[in-house]
Amino acid sequence: MALIIRPALGSDAQSIGNLARQFASYLRELGDLTDFKLTASAYLRDGFGTTSAFAGLVAEDQGKVIGYLLYHFGYDSDRAARNMHVVDLYVDRAARNQGVGKALMARAASIAREASAEEMIWSVYQPNTIAATFYEKLGAQRITDVSL
């Protein structure tokens, strides 16, 4: 595999839309009934321009997008610290277990450090044990009780 991790571009919209559809299908197989709405047009509408809601990374193998990660920055006023929220991470099923997700997360962590973020935050649908195990192997701590 000739893996390249790079910033996501507007020209990646169709590829990311297709992968987001695969991701939604996978989560539905696990029982998630969410009305998933990330499409190529939503990606373009919300990810670019002067008030973009997120930024992203893609993983490419021989010119084909095989994975993506979307994120945005936030702020924890209790800690007076910046943080990065990973809102989506998905790797095509055919490209899994080859280090693609790990490479995307490593690049995201590098971006977070460059922005002086003190933590990375993401959510996992509880039945998605494959994702939870993946993140825990990267050093993540599972938090299952959040007070509102």
C-alpha cells in the first residue's frame, strides 16, 4: 500500500460522500437508527468557505481515497484549554487492518498539537466495539457516564 495522508479538499466530496454512506450502512448494521445526512453536497456546504464547520483529512492509496477523518476545534472553559473533536473517522472495509485509521489519527494528533490542543475528543456508538477497541489501543480512555 502506498498510503498518503493529506488535507481533505473540495474535490474529495464524492469520495467522502461514498465512504460516509458505507459508514452509515455499517452503523445501521449495528442497530443505529440515526438519519445520517453527510453527503457530498453537505460536505461541500459545511466544510468550506469563510465559516467552515470542520476540516478533514483523507487517506489515499494510489490516488483512491480509502478513508477520511473530519474534525473541528473547541474549547473547554473549565480547563481553559483548546481541544480537537474528531467527528468522523472511517476506513473502507477493504483497507482496514493496514494502519490507515492509525495514520489518520496520528496526523490529526499532530494537527491538534500544532494548534496547542490539550486533548482529542470523539464519540463511538456503544455497540461499535471494533471502533472502541481501536481507539483504546491508541491510548484513549472510555468515558461512559457524562453528567449534564
